[in-house]
Amino acid sequence: MVGAGRMQQANPLTKESLQLLDDASKTARDGLDGIKDGVIDDPRRCTEDLFDIDALACTTGQREGCLTRGQIETARYMYSDVVDANGHVISPGVMPGAEAAGDWTSWMLPNEILSGYDTQSLISEVGRSLEDLKRHDPDFDLDKFDPVADRHTLDDVVSVLDVQTADLTEFHERGGKLLMYQGWNDYPLRPQRAIDYLAAVNAANGGAKKARDFFRLYMVPGMVHCAGGPGAWSIDYLGPLVDWVEQGEAPEHLFGAQPDAGFTRRHCAYPELAHFAGGDPTRADSYVCQ
């Protein structure tokens, strides 16, 4: 977030440029799941050969309907993974899609949440939070902090925020069931982290088949931070979890609704995704998990 805040401060994206990115990502990817509905089912497939943000660059004299070179670099930074010197991903990028749905705006642009704060955005405010976390280190200088090279200096102070283990043996043996969900277009909580955690749980609990007996992840297309967005994000998570625990009925899929547009969708237990199988595209039963 520190790097994102610096990029946004240097070459800020605006509501207009976020709409351009939103339109471009949908044009590039929407429909590859069998139906054009304004929702990207798997943003990982929105590769650079399909979604070329350089094509949005302003031509000489153009002032509207385009991005400046600086804005393109800011957008590219947001979409890109942050990697260390060995190429290991330390912070996954934001997935393409739903850029104008509110999440990017809330985190990157001034808004009412920041009323009374001398800061440009929530991502800029993250730097102030780092200063608070490092308050016992008199040598900490936010302006000199390198999000890649100096990341290890935060290990102790942020460890309380991390999930400490993927070994859920004790939880499983007590009869626990864990239903985890993640919006594909969540800006602050990057979807790849949820997928990586599922892989870690599988590895630590006897493989994917055994882990699936008590742990399932649902990736929600078109959902931003916890709720909202163009996808069918209104979902009952508690009912299926209760049925799983009390009746032994494992949820193979969940049903979601898009409150504004009125359509419904089937959300599958990852790694399966919903694909249009024919029929009424606004109804969840027209989709199958594959």
C-alpha cells in the first residue's frame, strides 16, 4: 500500500480514468465464461494480450477519454505483483475488473472517510499507520522506507495480524467446519492470498481431498471488499455453514444475488468456477460448476 500511495500521489488516477479501466477490462475479458454480463468470472485470465492498458494512452493533444503515461504506470503498478529480489511475490496485484465499482475509489481518492485528515487517500494513510506501528523505532523514516527491501523490518509488529498456521488439525478433530469467501475484485485484500492460503491448508492437512471435508473457499466474481460490486455478492454464508456442521450437508456451491440488477449466480467451491450452461442467463440454475 505504501508503494501504491506513492504512485497515486505522483500520477493520480481519477474517477474518469477508473471508469476507462473498468470499461477496458470488461471489453477484454467479459464473455469468456460463456455470457456477457458485466462480470469477469476469473480475472487471472485477463492477461496483457487481452487487456492492454497502453492502448488507453492519450495521443498528442488528447485530453479526454484516455490516460496519461503517468496514469498508465500507476494503473500498471496496481495490477502488478510486488516481488522481491528473488522473484518471490510478497504482495499480489489487484485483479482487473470492477475498477469503477467503488473499491478503488474508496482507497485511492479523497472521500468522506478521510474528513479531518491531512492525507490524499486511504492508501496514503497506510504510511501513517506504519509510523504508528514503528513508534518504538526512532530511526524509522517513512520517506526512506522501501516496501520491498525493508519489508522484513515490519515482521515483528505485523505478526499479530497474520494467520499463523495452515495446520487446522485440532480444529478439524473437534468437528469444525470453515467456509471462507473472497471477492475477486477486492482492492485491499488481494484474492491470490486467499488462494495461496487454501493451497497451504491443503498441504498441511493431508491434501485437497481431505481438507475439503472441513474447509472450502468460494471466490465471488465481481465482488469488491467483502460486499458490493457488479457481481452476485449478496450471499447467505451462515445457513450453509450451519447445515454443514449440524446436518453434514457440505455446500458444493452457494447462491448469490445482485441486488441492483436482480440476477442470481451459483458460486462454486474453489477451484471450480461457474460456467453458463444455457437457459436464462439471469438465473443461478443456468450455471454449472466446473
